[in-house]
Amino acid sequence: MVTQAAERTGLSTYTLRRRIADGRLPAYRSGSRIIRVDPDDVDKLLTRIPAVNRRG
């Protein structure tokens, strides 16, 4: 569910719903009110930022 995905990633449900609306996050409807997302798809939204080597 979107709420659980938001809690797990630290993103807001509003952000996840915007990603669903703009097509960046696939979602599946279960009944008339329940929206489910695949955890792997949610993880793909997150991009790792490489560490910066600050040594000279």
C-alpha cells in the first residue's frame, strides 16, 4: 500500500501519489479504494548518490 511504502522510504504519500499520476511509479488498484505498489518499483525511484572524496 502507498502508506506503507511512504513509511518505508521516508517519502510522503503525496509524493508517491504524484509519481503514480505522472507514470513514474506503476501502481495497481485492488478494489475501488486500495492502491498497491511493488516495493521494487518504489526502490527504483531512489537513486544512490556517490560519496565525494574530499581528500586532496
